[in-house]
Amino acid sequence: MIKILLLDDDELANELVVFILKLAGVKNYDICTSGQDGLKYLDKCKAENDFPDIMFVDVNMPGMNGFEFIELYEKDYRSYSPDARVIMLTNSVLAKEKKHAVGFESVYDFWNKPLTQQRLIKLIETVKADNL
């Protein structure tokens, strides 16, 4: 069963993603609304050895932005779950942010919001196929 983390401070955006997850039949997901909450979540995942297969991370969040979160994820957690797919899911259209995002080893792709059911299903199929 695919496990997904949604890391975004925008409540409305989270509601839309949850709606898309449910349409796609995804039942195993968690939401964190700040980078700090995301790190606490990863601590719990580490303790339970149960990391998400997919992480949707927003770029622009107060306190700790998505890039800072990814830096800490790669430094402290990625070795425990090297196959997790990190998708930067954002409203940003800045080419420099996309270039920065895909420069991380763990970032699989950079997608503009909103998430679509078709794109999610294709990603899930890819993750499942890679884990066979």
C-alpha cells in the first residue's frame, strides 16, 4: 500500500490534494503543515521504520521552506528511505526555483498546483512498478 506525505501550509490546497488522493483510492496519507511538523513526522517514521513512498512538498512555507526541509531530509532521513519520491508541488512558476528543486538528489520532479488525479495515478503506478 502506497504511503503519502503532504507537506503544505495552505489548508485549501491540502483539501484539494486530499480530494484527489481519495478519488485515486489512496487511503494511507498524512498531512503536515510546516517544515518542523514534517521533521517530527519523519522522526516518527524513522522510529517505526515506515517512511512514505511519496512526499509532496510545497516550496513556499513560513518558517522553514520546502528547500530547507529537503536539505534536512536528505541529510538526516533519506538513507532510511532512499526510494521515496519527493515531488515539489507548488504555485511557483519561477525557473530558478525549479532548477534549485531538481538539483536535490531526492527530488523526483517539480509540479505546479493543482495536483491532478491522472498525474497522481501515473506516479503511483511508477512507484509500484519500481518496488516490484
